[in-house]
Amino acid sequence: MNQRLAALRFITLCLSDERPETTEGLRAQIGAGTLSWELVVGLANNHLLTPALWVALDRRGLTENLPEDLGQYLRELHSLNAQRNNRLQAQLLETVTQLNAVNIVPVLLKGAMHLVSDIYPDKGVRIMSDIDLLVAREDIDRCLTALHQLGYQAEPDSAHDYPDNHHHCAPVFRPGDYGSVEIHRELTEGGATILPAHIALAHAEPVTFRGLSMKVLSPTHRTLHNILHSQITDHNYASGRLPLRSLYEVASENAACADRLDWSALHTRMRRRNGKVLRTYLYLAQRLFGMPLPPAVPMRPDCQLFYLRCCAQFMWDWADTWGVRMGRFSVDSICRKYACKDHWLTVNRARLREAQRRIANRLWRTRDI
């Protein structure tokens, strides 16, 4: 088996398959010495899954089978991340206290939600760098004023990079803190047509944590937000790359809240233009993390083809190079760049323009050499 694929398989089995026979198979694989630990750790680090891998190995009783230096590295990294998340949690609670004082109840997005939830078995599992909060547009100015009173400030001249139509305000920082705070107007870049902020706010669920009032997205909207951010905002779908952390989070969310996830509603929101994005993502989640495929989202042969493309790009650098190049001509990439409608004739005209532009640029670079 390809060594990269073996590393991928090892990580995803550790994080998903809880059967005793799988644990014994992993123990035998560790003992056989066939794994490239450099590839395993590199993959886990690149996808921000190293603390989660340690927790999974520890829960299975496999840490004693690891090489000593590797076990120490994973243990220390998890411990440092747990300490960091404790500091971020304190920062979050201070922020929510300040916002509650001016009658604002923020919606906690992404990692911020996990600081007050028990979806993950351990607070050190998720690596995060900032605190994302969604508030109603009419509350944004009061929200920023409240943060300024706590000592948070945006970088000078950042307003140019975060205009009023950006999906979040300029990040605000405070010396000595572990993360910035981002106040969101919308959930994701370009995602307002699929999941507008006012819909997400209307269905957000209240949470009381240590006497403070906050909200989190509904399980359905959390999953949709994760998929949109991973596959569209971060361009993983167009580029043909495996979004392992996102897939792990959605699989974990599904395991914790399966009875509250409305896949039919999620499919309806993405069906018209992003149906393929949804079904290929869910197919990846099933193949890599064993997440059951929801009956409300029909699978098609293109799911298997997309999975094979992602695996090929993962295994071989040359395939990844060509896959990323192909992604530049995807429907979403072309429509976003040329502000054109999603119609086959319009899209293909724009693709021709993009090809001409790239060929011209390549010729100019060659001439300069």
C-alpha cells in the first residue's frame, strides 16, 4: 500500500472505528513497524488532528505501544493544546460577559462552540486560533464598542481588507491573549445565498454556561456551515483535496446529534447549485470516517470518482498539482472570478478567457527569461 495512504488509513481508523477488532488491528500495525511515523505525524499536523489522534490512541490503550519519543511528542502537544484551549475559554467567557452586559447574546461559531460543549470527549482535542462570534447586524457596532472597552483593537488599516460587505469584521486583538476575536456578519464568504445569517440566528439554540447566556447554531446549521467553509470557502472541493479535520468534525457531530440533524433540509439548501459538493463530501465522510450516508441525500457515481481523484491527489504530488490546476476552472471558481451566471455557455466562455489569460501570462514570463 502507498505509504501516504497507509498513514491516512491509520489516522482515520483511530479517530472513527471503535470496534475491539479494529483496536487490535491497529496494535498489530504499530508493532509491525510498517508505518512511516513521519508521514503519520506530518499528516495529523497538517490537518490539525494531532491532539485528536493522541486522545484516540490513549482511549484505545495504544499509547504504550508507540515509540517512546513519539508518545512523548503527542502527549506534550495535546497537553499544550488543552492549556491553550483553557485560556481561550477564559477569553471567550470574558467576552460573553461583556456582551451580555449590553444585552447581546452571541452565537458561538466553529471552535468557540466546542469550548462550551461536550461533543468531543476531551477539551484538548480541537486546535483553534481565534474566537468566531455571530451577532445580528444591528448589534455589530455595540458589540465592537464593548470589545474595545476590554482592550481589543483591530490592526491599523485593516478596514481596507474587511469592508462592510465582508462576511466578518476585521479581527480584533489584545496583547497577551492567545487568540483574536472575529465578529461575523454572515457565516462564510459567499455562503449567504445558502445559509443567510438571519436564518441561522433565528434557529440558533440558547446555551447557558457558568451563568452566561450564549447561543450555538442548530446541529443542521453547524454541519452546513462546516461543509460550506471547508468545501467552498477553503476551495477543497474545487481543488480535490481531503478536508480531514472538517470530515472528522461532521462525523463527530453526526454521532452526537444524529436524531437532530435534518439532512433533508440541508440537502434542499444546497441542491440547486451545490448538490454535488454535498454528496461528494458525505461520501468522503463515509469512506474515511465511517459516517452513515443519510438517505435524504442520494449518492451518484460521481461520488466514487471524486473520492478516487482525492485519493490520487493525496498519494502523488504530480496528481495534486494537476488537480489544483483543474480546480481553477471549476464552476464555482469561474463564477466567483468573473461574476458570471451558472450557465454552461457563460461558464465555458469565462473558462476560455481564463485559459487565454493564463497562456498569455506564461508566454510573457517565458519571454522575460
